[in-house]
Amino acid sequence: MTKKTAGARGDAVRSRRGRALPANACPACGTTMREKKGPLRLPVNGEEITVPDAGHLACPACKEVVLRLDESRRLRERAIALYREKYHLLSADEIRSLRRRFGLTQGALARLLRLGGNTMSRWESGRNVQTAAMDVLLRLIRDLPGSIEYLRGRAA
């Protein structure tokens, strides 16, 4: 079973041989696909996370799975949320709240933690998830008085 992403508007798709197919046709075999909800797996930080109720299109003939763009986005967001729950990591809202509590921009906190410029944005929007080590560091900043000042004194 492979996963493909279809256009958001339901545009016609192309088969593997390059011929145009109707928007609801399977790109592998041309059979009309069906709306389904069921378990799909997605890798998060190197681990396969199963999202139990993911919406998708499935081919009844060859079992091909196709995700529309919005379904793909929801699948990723839900997989990240499940990963955070499983490992008891700070949520996107908790990270945003921590940053705001210290009056920092996303870029400023990223620099203090020696992260890439867009990393905080990705964590706060739920597009990516922090590692367990970064989660510990964020909790230290949140819970240990003076930790921000310590990092400011040593920021590169």
C-alpha cells in the first residue's frame, strides 16, 4: 500500500502511464476510489505513529491509498499530537506560552537554544515536534528561575 497526495480541488489525476483519469479514480488502476476513515501510519521523529481515524481515499481493487492535501495536513498534525501525548512532551500551546512569558520572539528563543530560525514556528504551529532533550530544556527554562538569564549570558 502506498500513499499519494491528491490536489485539494479534486483535479483530474494521471495514471502511472501518464493518461488523464477522473478526479476520483485510483492513480494505480483507474478504479473509482472510496472515502474511508481508518488507521494510517506516519513517521514522527523516526517512529511510526498510527493515527486511528484518518480520512483518506482507498481503492477497493488494489488497496491504493490517496490523501487529499487537507487530509495529509490533518494526518501530520494528529500524528504529532499523538507523539507528544505518548512521550508527555510540551504541547504547541505550552511552548508558545513559555516563550511569551519571557517576552521573547520565536527567533530570539531559537537563538538562545541554538536552533534554526524557523524551528520555534514549526513547534508552535504543530508542524514539527521537539525532541525529548529539547523538551527537558524547555521545561528547565519554564520551571527554573534564572535559566533565561543564564542562556542570555551564553548565547552565541
